[in-house]
Amino acid sequence: MKNKSLIACAALSACLALPSLAQQQLTVVNFGGANANAQKKAFYEPYEKAGNKIVAVEYNGEQAKVKAMVEAKKVTWDVVEVESPDAARGCDEGLYEKLDYSKIVPKADLLPAAVNECAVGIFVWSTVMAYNGDKLKTPPTSWADFWDTKKIPGKRGMRKGARYNLEFALLADGVKPADVYKVLATKDGAERAFKKLTELKPNIQWWEAGAQAPQFLVAGDVTLTTVFNGRIDAANREGRNLKIYWPGGIYDLDYWAIPKGTPNKDAAVKFIAFTMQTPQQAAYAQNIAYGPANTKALASLDKKVLDDLPTSATNAKEALQFSVGFWADQGEALEKRFAAWATQ
């Protein structure tokens, strides 16, 4: 669409007098699924009503695609949703534009973790343990139960990768949430986490796409699974009875970033500023159970919505904040080790 309109413009000298036309179409990249649907309702559709055009593109977090565009100086993505380690790494590598918060949202209105030099937090999500309330009558009471297939028989769903699983393994092995990263940062701690994962390995059913985890629960393929909390919320909105065990959940933020060199930088900043406004942040949380990064939005949400958010006082009480610093330092080595371990 974008290329065709530009070609048409080149053929019409009249277009030269209207440079804003190319600016009005913005390509926004997201992770798809329930999150993309919530963004569409809370962000894209209201923004388009003001005369703007959003082209939504889905990806799976491949920062290499952003890097290739930036290095080739052919940037076709204007705003990209990124996970926290990629926000930090991409900023260090100069892949994203520096942000002027005076044009976006007052920093004081945001959760401290939402403020990054070249990315702004959109929402808080959590990786949690979940089960099917229609199938499991004795719910889990600890992460040790996730590992205990005698007490709670059946397969366990886990995201294929080192991230989150090593933390959950240490929780299951008795490490307190506050100490998980201290332990994991040591050679012995990493060894302990992999040893614990090995105990469960014969009973693990891996998932890679976020939609798979609730599907496994509904089908009865697994008894317990790790899952993004928003996926459970989405399934329950469709009439399922899936339940979350919140203690030991790992919460994190997703961010907006602007690839360096986009010709639509000003429009990208305006779009991000729009999504960070209190009404849009509240609307997003009403469409999916992810906590708004703009703390002012919480005041306009009712109790039913708040009760399902990772940021609610009850749900966050025994949660673990994902350590971006730890995974930036050690993530590459641990992911390589995990990949080798998974094929053994």
C-alpha cells in the first residue's frame, strides 16, 4: 500500500505540494494475538478517527529485522513493540531514536521501569502458572507443585527458552523470589536451575507462540502451564474457565520504540504520545488484562478489571520483576546452553 501510493505520488506533480500524505500512514509492529486486538481497539481505531492511517504488522520480536533496516538505511517500520531486553540492547546498539518525553507523556505519570532513553513502556504483563478450572479440582499452591507430577499428574507446558524457566526452576527448588537473580547470577545457581529443569524434562510440552499455552489447557494436553496472563484473560472472555496462580509470576513491560532513520519520526512520536494518554491506557487494560504503564489510568478502572491485572496489589505481592540487567549480561550464554540442553 505504502509503496503504491508513493509511486502514484511520483507520477503526479500535484503530490509534491502535499508532503504530509506520506506522513499520514504509519506502520506499527506488534506481537499479534490478543495483545494486537486490544491495541487495535484502544490505540489504532481511535487514532485513525482523527484522519491517520495505521498499518499493523505482526512479528515475533526479531530485532535482527530492525537492525537490517537501520543498517541498510531502508526503514519501513515506524513504531515497533519490543520486550525489555531488546529495548535495552537496541538502545545500546543505536537501533532506535532517542525519545523526547516532553512530546510524549510526563515521566512522573509513568511507572519508573517504563522510562527508557529510546523506548517507552506501554503496559505490564506477566508470565504466570495457569490451569483449567474445569479439569483440575486441586489447584497448585506453589511452584514446587508445578514440578510435582505425583501430587498433580499430567504434562507441564513451558515456553521454549531459558528466560522465565530458569527463574521458575529456582522458585520450585525453594529459592525466595527476592533472591532468584542473586542465585541465578552464580555458576552454582545456574547449574541448580538446569538440574531442576532436567527433573521435569520428560513431562514438559514446549510452546513457542503465546496462543498455544491456553490451547494446551483447554485440550487437556497439559495440566499446568506457564503462560502470558493476557492469554488466559482472552480465553476466559471466550467462555473458558482457566485459572491463574499468581505468586512467583514474573512481570515485565513491553515498550514502543522508533527505528532509527524512519522518515515518519514526527508522526511516530505523535502516535506514541496518543497511546500513552490516560484514556487510551485505560481502554487497553479493559480489552486485555495487562497493567497500564501510565499510573493515572488505574483510577478509571473498576475493581473487576483491576483484580485481573499483574499490577494489582494482591497479584503483585509475591511477584518477581524480570531483571533486564541480568538477561542483558548473561542471556546469550544461558539461551545457548538451554538450546543445547533442550536437544539432549
